[in-house]
Amino acid sequence: MNATLAASSHHVHRAQRRLAPWFFNGAMLIICFLVLIPVLGTVITSLKDQTEVQRNPPVLFPCDTPDGQFSLSACRWSVEGYTRILEPRPSAGTLFGFEYVGRMISVYLPNTLIYAVSGSVLVTMLAGMSGYVFSRYRFRGRRALMLAILAITGIPLLTNLIALYRMGVGLRQTFPGYEERLFVIVVYVGFFLPFSIWVVKSFFDTIPRELEEASFIDGCTPVSSLIRIVAPLAAPGLTSAFLLSFVGIWNEFIAGYLLVGKATLRTAMFGLYDFIGQFVIGYQVLAAGCIMVALPVVLMFLFFRKIFFRAMVEGALKG
């Protein structure tokens, strides 16, 4: 009897081990499909013209014939949305004979790139130095300061915007040469720095101290040891802090909307908001703008996906 139960349990266990990957992969495919449905809808909408967008009842793929049949040869794809955003114009002095004068490509995306790159670089540098200090040195108030930094990460940026807005107005009135762009970058650095410190510190904690002690024997100073030994080993953590900050600044809207008064310094998220006001029913234009804003971050995420996942996991568990 016991042998029969053991054999039955063994067969059940083997069946579970065989079926578990199928159930797991099937669940992941279903989740990915559900997540990608809005993205697919946005891409398809961006490739329609105004007539197809306004059809009632709406049709997902504009590939129907007059008798209602689906046919690939009848597809009516259009780049009207991208054309209205890019606004290409003939120009004899350019490489391809035309230039893009749309505000999204000429103003909003370059501004967002400046904010994201400069803010992320500063966050990475400051987080690297702070994380190294917290990881390697023991001083009075260290634990309280680390807990305070962790608590700051739970404060949303929205709660500080009124004070930041008043601060920006005061700076604008006090200093004639006040630069709004610099103020916004400082705000972004202050918001994304606390979490980045914890992420980078977790990577420094994994680097053995013996490596630094051995470099001291070879004649390295603490600074040269940090630059030559520790920093290269912590490069994944520093890269992770850069990526997390870059994605956060790139997708941020409310601070760039309230703290920037000049239209020439607005971000891409404000550009999308501006399109909502300009093209009330031009959903293909809005969808094309969403694709253009999301594409750089998606490509960067796919290129650095291993580092990004490592930052999310190790930053949450090791700290």
C-alpha cells in the first residue's frame, strides 16, 4: 500500500514538474498580450488618417473592402499623424533636402533630452559618492541619515510643487539672468537622488573591502582606489542609477509644466498635452506623438534591460 502511494505521488510530482513551465509560460504570454494591447492600439491609430480615425463604428485595422471583407491589399495606412508632428519642409542646405520644424522634434524632445541626460549624470555622480561613503564609513548619525533619505523617497514630488513654484517665482524676480532650465534640473536631481543613493550603496556593499586594502598596500590613495578599483566594479549599480533617473525624468510631466514658464524650454510631455489642446479629434496625431516620446526610452530599455532588471531587484533586496 505504501509503495503504491509513493509511486502515485512520484508520478504526480513528475507531471507537475512537466506542466509547471507550460502554465508559467502561458500565463506570461497572456499577461504580455494584455499589456501590449494598448501599445498596439496606439501604434495602429498613429498609422491612420483623419477619415479612418473618425469612422463610426470604429475599425481596428483599416483594411476592409467596400463589401466589409478584410484584405491586406485594401489597407489604407497613413503617416499623416507623424507628418503633422514632424512638419517636414524643403531645405536646400540639409542632407536629405528637407528639415523638420515641428515643435515636438525641434523643441520638446531636445529639451527633454537635456533635462534627462544632465539630471541623470548629476544624480549618478552624487549617488556614487554618497553611496560609497554610506557603504564604507561608520560615523555618528549614519543610520539616522540613511533612514531620513529612505523616508524622503516616499514623499511624492507633487506635495513639494507649491513651495518649488514659489521658489522659482522668487528667483525669477530676484535675479534677472535666472535660468529656469537649471532650476528644473536641480529639482529633478533632488527628487531622484535619495532612491539612487540606496541603489548604488547596495552595489558598493557587495564589493569586498579587501580589494581596497590590497590597493592601499600597492600605494593607492583612497581616492585613486575608488576610481581605479571600486568604481569599475560598481559600474552596473551606477549605470542602473543613471537609467532609473533617466526614465523618471523623461516621463515626468507636472514639474516641467509648472516650473517652466518659457514655451521654448518645455518638455515632451507638455508637447503631448499641447497636442490634446490643438487637435481635439486628431487622435492619430496624439498617438504619433506618444510613439515618438516613448520610442527612445523603449529602445534604451531594451538595450540595457539586464542592467535595469538588476537595479530593480538588487536595489530593493540588498538595501
